[in-house]
Amino acid sequence: MKDSVFNQMPIPYPTIGEQEQIGSFFEKLDKTIALRQQKLNLLKKQKHAYLQKMFI
């Protein structure tokens, strides 16, 4: 395919509103993942502490 043909092809993209919604969704998803990761880290620390108490 020639560059001139490729450059003339229409490229669909979401509207600004849709882009904002997509961005908002990914922000919420990132926050949710971060919170779950924090919870997992706390649970791992708690598990480690309980295992230490068992063997002391």
C-alpha cells in the first residue's frame, strides 16, 4: 500500500465525550487496582506476622 493511499484513508476515532468516558473508566480501574494491591500487601504482612507468632 502506498503512503499516499494510506494517508487518505479515513481513521475513525471516538468523540471527545467518549474519550473522556474511556479516560474516566481507566482512572477508576487504576484506583481499584491500587486499592486491591494495598489490601493484598497488608494481608501478606498480616500472614507473615501470624506465622511468626505461631513459631515463637
